[in-house]
Amino acid sequence: MRMWMLDPRVLCRLHLLGEHGELHKHRSSFVKQRSIAGRRGQIEPLAMKSRHDDLAEEMLRRRYRHESPYELPDLSYLSELDRGMKVDLVESRADLMGRCSDCATRILDLERTSII
């Protein structure tokens, strides 16, 4: 599971829908109280609900269908350190730009127009 945590407007269709799907798919890992130690720097557990809602809002703005609400699972089993994990936005941006030319173009276009 990975949360890009970048402005949803910069995500291409594949990455927007992919991150949204990952939040839903991996929710069960949190319900089953699985370790997330290997995901440091890639997810923000406390931000999963708000991130989902931001992604869903962007999906609707693009006129994609969204019919899957998200309920934040109980994260009390996680250590304070794990619950408070944050995504490294600089690394996330660089990684996404290296993976996807569509996202890279969107990022640069939005930065150029100072929208983000």
C-alpha cells in the first residue's frame, strides 16, 4: 500500500483510482491489526479517511463514479510512532514523476500555473 499524499489533481487516472483502491483493499490489514513497519514513509494511517475523501472528491470532479465510503479502522493497536507516520512528500513527488509521465506532466503543469 502506498499513499502519494500529493494534491489529487496531479494524479493521472491510473494513480488516482489506484491509490483510492489501495486504501479500500488494505483497510482489512488494519482491521486484522497487521504490522505496518515496512511502510514507513509510504503511508499516513491517521490521514486515511481524509485522504480517501480527497481522492473521492477529485474522482467526482472528473466525473468518475464513486460509491464506496471509507470508515477509518481502529488504529489503537499501532504504536504512537506507527500511527503518526508521515509520507515524505519530496520523495513521493520524485518517485511518482519517475514512474509516470502523465503524472509528471500534470505536476509540472500545475506547478507552472501556481495552482498548487
